[in-house]
Amino acid sequence: MGAAIKKHSRAFRTKSTVVSFGVLVPLGVFGIHCSPDLPLPDDLIPKTVDCTEIDHTYENFGKAFLQEYCLRCHSVTLESDLSRLDAPLGINFDSMGQVREFESRIRLRAGELGDMPPRLIPGPHPSFDERIKLIEWIECGMLTEDELEGDG
Ligand code: HEC
């Protein structure tokens, strides 16, 4: 009997920890920095990509992906830590030049690990399919429409 009560109160404590975590995380920098990942399953990570088969470009894929999932924190138009939800000031993806500068980190964080955008912050997150497409686009040189046509 006593044990049952103890067990019950332990369960309750666990639950309230979860609840307060859920409330604090969206408010706190702590939550952003400790955001868990959701790795792309190993068998889904494109290992060899046949780039002649890939026609994703900045215009038909990358731009909208970044707009939907990244720019609400990583944009030059956001100038305060608060409006950027603490995304580092120098890390912005408004243009192809900026995106190229961070391509390997973008591939890792948003493609493979899946901890960008931070999972505990409410907002849209890319699907596995979109993350695979991102990796393919990066793997094949992050082409723009013009570059793809020029490449033939
Ligand atoms: C809700 C705000 C938010 C969104 C949306 C967001 N980020 Fe971030 N990003 C952060 C914060 C906060 C940091 C700094 C902490 C960290 O590195 O985990 C960061 C850091 C980064 C870094 C630099 C750290 C490194 O690993 O080099 C990269 C790259 C990055 N984010 C990529 C992305 C990409 C790509 C997207 C979209 C798919 C994205 N982020 C969406 C908040 C955000």
C-alpha cells in the first residue's frame, strides 16, 4: 500500500517535470541550445547521388525550403537576438551566397541530424523526404536554375 502511493507520487513528479520542461523550453535559450535531434535513418541518407538525375535548384526547391524552415530565425532582416530566437547574428540564409558559405553545416544540422530548426520550438519542420532532397541538392552543388541549364 505504502509502496503503491510512493510509486504514484514518483509518476506524478515525472509528469510535472515533463510539463514544466514543455513550458520553459519555448521561452528559454536553454531549450534552444539543448534541442534534441531527429537523425535521418542511416538507410535514408543518400550515399551516392546521381546528379544527372537531380534537378532540384535554388529556385524550384532551396529557396522555398529555407523560407519555410529557416528564415524566421536566420535572416538579415532580423536584427535582435530575441527576434532571431537566438540564432547567431552572422548565420543567415537569405541569398545563395550566404547559403553556400554554410552548406556543410546546413547539410549536417537540417539534413542529417534534424536539429535545425530546433525541434522544441513550435513551427514547421521538414519531412524526411524534404531533408533527403536538401542533401541531394547540396551534394550536387546547390545549383541555381541558370547553373543547371549551363551545366547541361
Ligand atoms: C526557431 C529558430 C531557428 C530556426 C527556425 C532555425 N534555426 Fe538554426 N539556429 C538557431 C539557433 C538558436 C542556433 C544556435 C544554437 C545552435 O547552434 O544549436 C542556430 C544555429 C544554426 C547553425 C550554426 C551552427 C552550426 O552548426 O554551424 C546553422 C548552420 C543552422 N542553425 C542552420 C539552420 C537551418 C538550415 C535551418 C532551417 C532548416 C535553421 N537553422 C532553422 C535557431 C533556429
